[in-house]
Amino acid sequence: MLDVQLLRSQIETVAARLASRGLTLDTSTFAALEDGRKSLQTRTQELQAKRNALSKQIGMLKGKGEDASAVLADVARLGDELKACEQALPGLLEKMEAFLLGLPNLPHESVPVGEDESGNVEVRRWGSPGSFDFEVRDHVEIGAGLGLDFDTGARLSGSRFTFMRGKVARLHRALAQFMLDLQTGEHGYTECYTPYIVNRDILVGTGQLPKFRDDMFWVLRGGDEQAGEQYLISTSEISLTNSVRDQVLPLDALPVKLTAHSPCFRSEAGSAGRDTRGMIRQHQFDKVEMVQIVHPEKSYEALEEMVGHAETVLQRLGLPYRVVALCTGDMGFSAAKTYDLEVWLPAQNTYREISSCSNCEAFQARRMQARFKNVNGKNELVHTLNGSGLAVGRTLVAVLENYQQADGSVVIPKALVPYMGGIEVLEPAL
């Protein structure tokens, strides 16, 4: 959530920066809400001051034995108006909060300005796409002989669900374990296991709600009418980041670096017709997530570090990729700056997103009231960052396509061989 003080003092600057994201700030609505707040608060203070003055007058009159009934009547009338003001103010503040919750984060000054993904800027590439002396197949064809079963997934749950068995299921598990071991063993993250179902306030904290409710899977707990709104997580960023909500961390606790392997559930309400073949865009997929909670002065340093942590996974797997700085019009709602890692997929002859690493600055922290005690002993909002390290299903796709052989077999990247029990090649079923 944006700092309301920033809107009060620099509304035109905020409007211009949001415009670079394609959003027109409704300054008239904000002004009306702000004027209403000021008016109510000013009138409330005036009424309280008058009531206090009249109360003293009543005491003086009674002390002299004089009639105070007229003043008492004035106090009663003031009390009624004061009560009305006090009752109106919370509702107005709720409207202001709803207005603020609908605004995305402000882009960092280094973010390229653009309307959509065409405005993204390539930062660097690693590795070179391999060449094949046979007709390249996509992961759907390759995976069919290894246990990748989209038909069973569809029968069980509908479209965009996948069933895996045998060799490909083991490879999927090996990838997740390899990623976790790398992030915890070499990059200093603490492994976590988090709930997959969270309450509404948790999603408000990281920015999925209220704006993106239709992209979530909602949960109805059978027979429990008091359970309240609950949702399946779309990423473990949600639960990892909210683990510090409503806390004041000691300065020496920063940075907090957390990772988790979890399923992710997304309705993909706004992606009809996109990437319907295979595993690129699923309703359920696995991801190893990285989250950092850091000092505000360290957050952009941490962002570069986090991108490097995601890159290391791809490098160890020998998968060609590129790093792209997202433009203002293509960033996520909560992000101030984002880098995407895009892996090379031979069957599509292009790079596709496999990780997104973002610095949200204090945007999520303000929603969660996640703070730390600074050097002056004052409470200050932390900065939060998140990134995929990596999306497991898309990494599986990349391994199958980049390491395919003419006979339908797939060479196992050397880094994964220990996780595959020494198996170096996956042979398709006859």
C-alpha cells in the first residue's frame, strides 16, 4: 500500500508515476475523501474542545450554586454531534483504505517505461541454445513416453492439471530437492514449510487482494460457517512474507531469508486461450520460492543478489537463459522493480519466463505492519523481496526439451544425477 502522506504532499508526482504503469489516479476521489476526513477530524476536535470548556463552566456554576441546566443542554447537543462525527469517521477511513488498496506500487526510477512486455529490456544472456540434428519435439511429446500424462490430469480435475508417474515424476521431485538444497546450503535461506490455505488478511498483506480475487482459488470449509474467507496460495511468497506481519524485528535480525517448496494454485482467470498446451500455464504447479525481509537501505542490493541465486539454478542445470528488466507496464501489482529470468525452450524457439524476482520496497510491509527497530530505536517499515528459485514445472519443461535425444530419451543434467539415484538418461517406455 502506498503511503497516504505521499499522496497528501505529492499527489501530482504520484499520479505521474502511476501513469507510467498505465493507471490514471482518481485525484478527485482522493481529494473528496481527504477533505471529508479533514472536515470530520477538525469538527471532532472543535466539539471536544467546546465540550471540555462547557464542562469546566458547569463545574464553576455548580460550585457557586448557580443553575447549570442551560449549559448542560448545550453539552448534550454537542455530545450528539460529537457522537455522529465519531461514528462517521471510521466509515470514511475505510473508504480511504479501500482506495489505497486499489493502487499499485510506484515504479523505481530505474525501471524502463513501457506499456507492455514489448517495453521490457534485456539485461544479459547466459549460455547458447543447443543445436539438434533431428526434428525437435516439445515437452508434451517427449514427456508422454516418460510418464507425463495430461489426459489423466484432465479426467481427474479438468484442463490445466497434470498427472505424472514413474520417471518424470521422479525428475520433477529431483528438481525441487536440488533447488531447495542449493538455496539453503549455498545461499543462506532458511527452509520453511507453510500452510497452503490462508485467510483473507494474509492475501491483502502481499497484494493479491482485493484486486486479484478472481485469480485465486477460494476455499469453503465443509460444515463450518464461521471459518471465514480462505484461499489456496498462488505462491508461498504469500505465507513466507506474512510470517513477519504485525512484528517489530530487532535490527540484527535482518536480513531474513526464507525459502519453501510448495504447490501453487492459480485460476488464471485472465489468461483464456494462452499457453493451453502442456505445462507452461497450469492451475496447479510447484515452485521453490525465495523471500527476503531486509533493511530499506539494502533492498536493491538484495534484489541483485536474489536474481543471482535464481540464475545459479539455471547455470548448474546448464540451461540457456536471459535476464530481462520489466517495464512499468508489465510489472506485478506490488513490485517497485522486477527482473524476469527467461529460459530457452527449443520447441518454441524462444525464451519463456521461469523466474520473477521483485523488490516491493515498503509496499507489502505497510499492509502487513511489518517493521524493525532502527538504529535510533524507532519502528520503521522493512522492505520485502520475493523471487522464484525456480518454478519446478517450467524447469522440468526446459530440461526435457533442452536435453532431448533423437530416440526420445532425455539426458539428466549432471547436477541432478545424485538426486536421480545415479540415473544419467531417462529412456522412454516401449
